[in-house]
Amino acid sequence: MLAGLVALVARGRPDGVDQTREGVLDVAAEKVKVRDQDLVPILAHPERYSACSVAAVRHWKSLGAKMQVDSTTLLTPQARGQRARQLVAEGLADILAGDVNPSGKLPITYPRYTNVLVSYIHKPSEGDSNPQGGAFKPQWPFGFGLSYTSFAYSNLAINKNSFGPDETATITVTVKNTGARDGKEVVQLFISDLMASFTPDVKRLRGFEKVDLKAGESKTVSFKVPMKDLAFVGTDNKKHLEEGDFKIQIADQSATFNVIKTVTF
């Protein structure tokens, strides 16, 4: 049984210095039902939690416990701020104690080093395929997230292989909760234009859906993508959809299709 505090070593800093932050479970220590295995994903990968300010969690909890919550106090900016911090601390505690299974995904690309601010929407010259450098190796990529369970993807399919500019593709994929706990997964659909007259982005998010899956349960998720949504804005300030190949990617699944006609609109 876990109680008191634990220490997490936050690795991954560019200078190679390890930091120890204490008290991750101070807020959660009162949850006596917490078991060691509930924290396996966190303790096994402490380097992923360098952004978690444990000292702040302890401080926020103490602030919240001392508050006198009444109609007058809640109107003051200081009290509202303290209450917000308390709720953040309690939310973190619920996740770290295993009472809540996290399912959020990053809406940004988090850099590995200071000022390395390459976004997930980037050109090939900014990525690993550039022979002159420009490596794209963020600390946490766009769409990254952790869970106390695991998910597997299979059976990625598209309704046909070739599309006209006015048609819509239907893309399906099966996602399964392969872990022992119920959880939610955000299914993310990325599409890449493999060749264009204007250098295309490496990939773009074209759809996402969160599904709630019991342990061992599978669901098929479907996306509809109009071909004109894949157009880019050219130097003439018009949208261009060019014939050629496109790549679909959902997790470790991928497939290709092609557009058979170029249009400008």
C-alpha cells in the first residue's frame, strides 16, 4: 500500500541533469486503496512526467484545505484562483492514484530542447528525412498521451482506391482495448499529400474521435473525408487539389489512395 510520498526522477533534460521531485502522492496518500500496480505506467516511465510539479501539488492542496468557502469568499479573485489550483491538484491526485484513467492527448508538439519549436505541421525539410539536418524529435509529439490500459489498432480500410475531387472517402479502423482496465482512446486520423506543386506538410490531422472501451472490447471507428478538404492554398490565394497519391495514417496503421483530377476553387 502506498502512503506518504514517493519520488519521481524527471529525466530527459538537455544537460543530462536528473531532478528528484517529492510528494507526488501527498494529495493521494489518503486514498488508502491505492495499489502499487496502479502506478506502474508512471513509475516505469518517470521521464515522461518532468512537467509535473509535485511541490505545487502539495502547496495547492494545503491552500485549498485552509479555504473558507462561502458566497463572499468565492467572489474574490484570490479565492477563485486558490479553488482552481485545488481542483487541479485533486485531478492530478486522482490520476496518479489510479482512480481516474487518463485519456487526454497533447494539442501541441512539446519541444525537447529550448527554442526547438517545430510544430506538428511542418515541411519535409524540417524533418528526419532532410539529409542536411532538421531532425524532428520532440519530447512529446502532437497527439501524445498515456493511459493505464493499452490499445491496438487493426483493419484500416478505405471504401475505394481512387477519388474524384467532388467525392468523399470513408475510412474505417478497428480499435481494441487490450489492457485489463476500462479506458478511453482518442482515434486520430492523419493524411499526407505525398507529392504536390507546393511543398506539402508532412501530415495533417483530418479527423479524431474519442471512444470509450471496456477491457477487451473492440469498436470500429469511421471517418468521412471530402477530397476538397485536402486542398492547399497556392501562391494565387486559391485552393488547389492536385491529382496524385495520399497516405492515411491512424496509429501504426497506414494505407494509400489517389485523386484522379486536379481542380482549383
